[in-house]
Amino acid sequence: MKIAFIGDIVGRPGRDMVKNHLKKIKEEYKLDFVIANYENASHGFGLSSKNADELVSFGIDCMTGGNHTWDKKEIVSLFDEYEILRPHNYPQEVLGTGCKVYDIKDEDIHMAIETRLTQIIGDVGGRLHTARSRNDQVATDFALYVQDKTILLQDKLKVLITTLVNIASKHTQTLIPGMTHLQHAQPINFGFHLLAYANMFKRDYERFIESYKRRAKNA
């Protein structure tokens, strides 16, 4: 069994290092399990939900903390959502746990999903592969992941569109130089200019809505 421990991941530079190199290192050394210190991963102070999601997607199996564990209060909910440990020497009544036992004998992530499902609902979890191949499970897992990210992107697009409309409403009488082929053209209304981009993003928003509906029929 090969286990790797990554020391203090500090801010974006540390996260980028993990993103750019961990996958290659895992393949080269055939690592079975990767542990990393998360306590400074978000701007050097604690761990946010967004950054926790990133680190897991980069290939980290378990994250451990230190004296900056509590710098961000959202860590409380992350203990239940991710494989995150608080410092082991904290009193037992403190939220989270300082140790866990991991079984890493599963062949791959899909077997790990089946194992976890069986732990939750019993032997019936073993029927996950009944009358379907591994490819079906991979396709389903990927489709569900895309559905989650689609909702996230829709929400962000809605915020962006609303922001553009709000700014445009304050510039209905503002004129800016128009440009054509790197040359000045007729003046244009800044508010209208912003609304053009709002409409572009609105079309993207509508595409995500439709793709979510279509994918939901097949997921």
C-alpha cells in the first residue's frame, strides 16, 4: 500500500500545485491513498466549501487540519460533507472527529460507491450493477455530476445577468464611443451596450435550462 501526505496547502498557489501535479504523481507512483493538510487552503486561513470541493476533485482522499481549522466557520458543515478530520488532540466533545478508519481495497471509485451504498441501505446496494455494465454506472455518475454543475452555472449566470441589467438601468443616458474595425464609429448608449451582453448570457442560461431537462430524462 502506498500512501502520500501533502503538507500545508496554502492559498491558490498551493491549490494550483495540487491541481497541476497530483494526478501525474498518483499515476507515476501508483498511490493508493492521498492525505493533505487543508488548514490554510483558502487564502491562507481555513477551508471554504468551494475549495474543499476543488481539493477532492484533484484527487485528495482525506484532509487533516491544524491550528487554523476554525478560521472559517463553515468548516462545521464540511465535517459531514467531506472526508475531513480536525486535529486529533482536540477534546472529544469538539465538533468533527480526529481519526477515521478507511478501507481502500475497492478497485476504483465505482466499487467504492457500491461499498458505501451497501453500508447505508444494506445488501440491496449490491444490486447497483444488476442488468447493467460498468459503463452504465460511469455514464450515470457523470450525468448526475453534470446536472449538479448545471444548476450551479445557472445560478451564477442569473446573478451576472441581473448585475448587467442593474448597471444598464443607471446608464440609460450615458454615451460611449462605438468602434468598428479598430476605428471610432457612431456613439452608442452604454446601457444598451450592456444589455446586449445580458441577452447573450440569457441565451446561455436558457441553453442550460433545456440541457438540464433533456439530461434529466436519461440520467
